[in-house]
Amino acid sequence: MILVTGGTGLVGAHLLLHLIESESLGDQKVCAIYRNLKSIEKTKSLFSLYKKNSLFDTIEWVQADIVDIPSLEHAFLGIDYVYHCAAIISFDPKDEDLLRKTNIEGTANIVNFCLDKGVKKLCYISSTAALGDLAAHESVITEETEWNPEKPHSDYAISKYGAEMEIWRGQQEGLNVVVVNPGIIIGPGFPEQGSGQLFNKVANGLSFFTLGVTGFVAISDVVRIAAELTRSEICNQRYTLIAQNIVFRDLLNTMADAIKVKRPTIHIKAFLLQIGWRIDWILATVLRRKRQLTRATAEASYSTNIYSNEKIKAELKTDFLDVHQYIKEISKLQSEPFI
């Protein structure tokens, strides 16, 4: 049996659909963790979006939480393979404890259960945030780029790096593992997460753009490659999943064109973002609201981070979907207009 954590999130829900549709699944059943019944509706809506409603009923749901050890005992009954997708994504400094609790301690719990129950292989969905920091002589980030603890990192990046340390600890104790590090994931069905938020901001008249560069990848490529790696004989490796390194302005323009709205026209320079996150910190403190712009998100929006996908392309002889074309396709797929 296959267990998917985070099955009610963007990656986990798409992975569930991919696994159930996969011809190589055989007689393997797919089990997913959920915390409350309302969260399952998001996954059900995704299956509906792809017109795969009948497949949703084949999922075996188990109520559990990765930070609640007793609840995981039942979830791991008869499990052979685990895809660990569950994570908190936040760049608000106030969420530091939550990030560490969920992303690091939760991953440690998953690793411990995999070891205890004799799981054959664990696939961990990490992030490019957990990859290393470029030295002065380097220009491209790879799986071998070293993490520099003396450089500033967001709490989210630290939590994903810490989670990977738990994965490698499990590997040293005899667990077969594989880690994938996707960039910013583009995918439909979850308007409150990742690219869904970007789509909605553009649809609502986003006027500003930046010239930062980072890696992007289609959700369909992420789940396809994660599944292929897990089925393969490959173990104890990590792979960067990036289709293209794209300037934020170009990505926003593609989104605007796809949903037929005006492109962002105002270039926000780095010094304005530096002022902006400080003002936001003051407002958030005074008004006791969540941060809208943090130092981490501000710096990421104007930084240039170039990632290499050569390792996974060579290993699996695979290629990636063009992100710009994929954006056009999923904009047509959405059954409801962006709001």
C-alpha cells in the first residue's frame, strides 16, 4: 500500500490523482492522511476539475497528523511506500515555531515510522529553498551546492533544510530514500497556495513587477518524476526539479495574457521593497495582522537564483513541460474564473 502525506495540498492532491491513474500501480492501494473532513473537499474539487470524480472514491483516507504520533500508528498499517508531501509554507517570522514543528519534527516522525514499519522507500518533496548558497565563483545552484549557515535564510528554508537532515538521518539508519527539490510549482486547483495566489493577484489587477529570477516547474512534472523515482531502483539521491529559470515579470505577463487581463506595468526596484517590508512589519505589529510583505519575500523577488536540472534529466532521460505553455493550458482548465 502507498501512503501520501499532505494529500489535501497542491502537490499531494495531484500526486494522488497521478498515482491512481498510473498503469504501474497494479494492485497497490493508495492511502492519504487528512486532518479534518473539510480539507478533503479541496482534493475532491481537484479531481472534479480534471473530470476524474470516480477516481476520488478509490482513495483510502486516514485521519492523522504528522505531529501527532499516536494518530500515525494506524496510518502506517500495511504501508510499503511513502510520499511525504505535507509541509507548512510561510514566510511570516511569526510562524517560525509552527514551521519547525511541522516541517522538521513532523518529518522526523514520518522517518521514524518508516524505519519502524519496514517501509521499502520514502520519497520526500522538499524545495529549492533547501538547496545550498552560491559561493563567489559559482553561478548555478545544483544538488551539490553547499548550504552556508552563515548566510541569511528564511525560517521556511531552514525548516525544509532541517527536514532533509531528518531524511538523511533515516537513510543512514537503513531507510531507502529519494528527495526532490521543486522550484516554484505552477498548478491549478488551489487558489490559496503558491501559483494560485499569483494568478489571483494578476486577475485582480496587479500593477507591479520585479526583475528577480528563480526556477519554476509544472505540478504535473513534479508528481510524475516523484512517482518514477520512487518506482525505480534509485535510492539515496536528491534531484532539483526545475523546468525553466524565469524572470518574474515574464511569468506575470504570461499569466495576465492567459487570463486576458492587463499586464503589470510598474517596476518595483529593490530599495523600494526594502522600505516596503519594514513598513509592513510596523503595520503588522501595530495592527496585529499577518505580514503581507516579509524580508524573505522581498529579497526573493529581486534576487537572481539560477538552478540546474541536468542531474534529473540525465538520470531519467526526461524533459520538462514549458512553463509558459502550461500556464496557458491550466488557465483554460479552470472551471471557475479567477477572483
